[in-house]
Amino acid sequence: MNWRRAGRWRRSCADRRVNSSPIRIFKAALILCRQMTAFRFIPVTPHPILGPYIAKMYVFESSGRLPALDRKLIVPNANFKLTLTYRNGIMATIGGKPFIQIENKLSFTGLIDSPVMLDPQEDTQTGTIIIEFNPLGAYRLFHLPYAEVKNSIVGMEDLIGNSAEELQSQLAEASALNLKLRILQDFLIKRLEKSAPDAIYDYCINRIADSKGMISVAQLEKDTGYSARWLNRKFSEHLGTGPKNLSEIVRFKQFYQVYSTGVKLQNLKDHIYQLYYDQSHFLRSFKRFTGATPTDLQNSLNELAAKHYTS
């Protein structure tokens, strides 16, 4: 944020005898921030073969680092991410731990259950391809130690070795964005062809999604005939966390998809009580996944989180 510029605005208000209250000054600062950095999420339609396994696919573009007053927040959504930063790099902080996604390198983000802060590495033009896999997709495409990559961003070279290095070389040589997208999807289709579904795990994932995160582990035990211990071990193998934790993320996602469109919190009370037992239960979940209180977040600049969820 250019605070000198904001300061000049404040002084000019005083000179013109305009009410330069803290609220007016803050709003003016937000306007200046928005003018300084432009960013957008451009949706991409995945190949039909990959469609059932990809939650969403998009290109993130930014003219530079995000505004200083923006929280730069990405809220957990139960998806895994394969990322190619083809122009500039991306800095991320997960649970206070920093990660850097290097330019022209592929990285994999495990399941996230805490708020993430993102920003371009350098204050220059940024371009990133992001493929978000739903919980049915990641294990079909990559055989990884999912419990170890939970809440982490790891270079694909460290996870799948030579095949990642070869893919990165092809992507670096492809100058056109649509060619990079095609190369990435061809790579994923070949991997999918070599994998097989896990029927019990897939059934449980679909039950959690259909119930909007409201199903209990006890009900999954009853439905499948497998114990909670067995289900937790299966989820840890394919997801990196247990079914209860996934349900909590999915439940909050139902709320945040509405909240991120700009609907005022007081207008969401009925929606909240369909998903949570009481206000205390909701507030704990909100703090866990956003790092803030509802009032604090709604009164702050949070364009990155809103655009990410609504794109």
C-alpha cells in the first residue's frame, strides 16, 4: 500500500473541510489498493475424461503483489492442487509455515485444513495454472504419502521424480498457454488410465459430499460394514486425513460458498443452523478455517478469498 499517497488524500480532505473520519480514510485506502493491483481467476474446462476428478481448473493472473490491506486468504475447500507457476513465483503460508512455488516448476498441495495466505513472489506480472482435484481424484492420479503432504506444498520432482522433470521441460518449452494446458491434461489422462478406483473409499467420499458434510463416521460404519479404524486408515492412505475432518471441511465449504458472494452474516443465520449445532460450534469452525472472526473478516478487504471461491 502506498501510504504516502493515502496520506496526501487525507490531507486534501482536511483542506477541503471534508469529514476525514477513520472509516472514510480506510475506504479511500481500499480504493487505492484495488487500483494498484489487478488480479483474476480465469476458469478452464477440463478434458471430459478428467472431469469427474477435477473440482476446478483455472489460470490465476496478477499484475503484481496483492494489495497490502487484502488478507490474501485462501479458505480450505477439501481439494488438492497441482500448480504450475509459469510466470513469477507464488509465496504461500500454511499454518505459519512458508512455502515458495518456483517459476516453471510443478508443485503439489496436499489436503489443507487451515487458512492459507498467498501472494506473488515478486511485484511483477504473475501467471499460474492451478488444477484442483476433488477427494476422488488425487489418489487415482498420484500415489503419494498423503498424510505427509497434508498442509504442505511439495515440488513434484520430490514426489514422482523423473516424470515430473520431463513434464516440466515440456511445459517450459511450450510458449502458448493453451499448449501448456493440453500437455498437463495429457499427462494426467495417461496416469488415470493406469489406476483403479477404490469402491469403498469412493462410496464414503460421495456420501460425505451428498450429505454436505453432515454424515457421521458411525453412519459410514453402518453403511459400509467397516469399522471406524479401518475407514480412518483408508482415508489416511488416499486423502491424508480421516472422514470426520473431511466432513468438517466440506460442511464449512457449504457455508463459505454463500458467504463469499457478499451475503451479510445476519442474513445467513438459517443457513448456519442447518450446518452447525449452535453459534459456538459455528464460530469455532469459522476461526479454524479462516483465522478470523466473522465480523473481522467481513469488515476487511478479502477479494482473493472471495474470487477464488466464486470463480
